[in-house]
Amino acid sequence: MMKDDCIFCKLANNIIPTNSIYEDEDFKVILDANPVNAGHSLILPKNHADDLFQMEEEKVAKAYALAKKVAEAVKKATGCEGVNILQNNGAAAGQTVNHYHVHIIPRYKGDKLVMTFPQSTVTEEETKEVKEKLSALL
Ligand code: AMP
Ligand code: ZN
């Protein structure tokens, strides 16, 4: 199902033309309009889902299998040194378009994308608590 006024629904379903590199019954893969590097691609499901939490598990598996295929093509086509596969959920996590999508980003040493994992201090008590909660949920 498409969602009204969703730009990625329109791109994924050929309502607005875009730089498409692959398509199957479930997904369209396009080039990002503001690429980090040439070949930066986005996997878009044809059916609308806001984010990972609204995706069927089977579709997530398919999206990730496709991400491997796209990453291999991006690596071959660009000769990049590395590839990031990134999927943001929620504004706090950097999601700007609320239609699930997977980024495949070709990377080079010293390129402009800066991704660091700054460490916070998490107490032993907090670790114990979160570990118990997570283990109970999984
Ligand atoms: P995110 O921050 O994970 O929501 O990423 C959204 C991505 O979509 C950004 O990298 C944008 O450059 C890209 N984007 C936004 N609008 C378009 C569009 N019309 N065509 C292609 N890519 C787009
Ligand atoms: Zn959509």
C-alpha cells in the first residue's frame, strides 16, 4: 500500500521518475539525490512502512539480502574501499524521510562522512538492568 504525500512511495512506484538501478516485485533501488559519494544507493520497499518497526520480518530479510547484492555491485562499479549499510529509524537516529529505506554507501579513507561511536559512561547497575530487560524480551 502506498501512503499519500510520501515521496519515497512515489519514487518506488514510478509516479515520480528517479535514477533507478534495480527493481523487483517488492523493492526499487535508486541513487540518493544527495550522495555521500557517487553510487550511494537507497533500497525502498514499494509498500509503505514508516520504519523498521512497521516492516514485515520477511520483507526485512529480503531487504537485507538485497543490500548485500547492491553492496557488491556498488563495490565493483565504484572501486570503493569500504561500504556502509545504514538504516535510520526515528528523527533521533537521523531519519529524515519517514518511509523505510536502507542506505548503501561507498566509502573511501578520508571521505567526508564522519561516523564515530562516542562512548558514554554506563554504570554497572545500568548495564545489569538493561541486560535483564533485553534478555527477557528476546
Ligand atoms: P535518512 O536521513 O536516512 O532519512 O535519509 C534520507 C535520504 O534520502 C537522504 O540521504 C536524502 O539525500 C535522500 N533523498 C531525499 N529525497 C530524495 C529524492 N527525492 N530522491 C533521492 N533521494 C532522496
Ligand atoms: Zn511511503
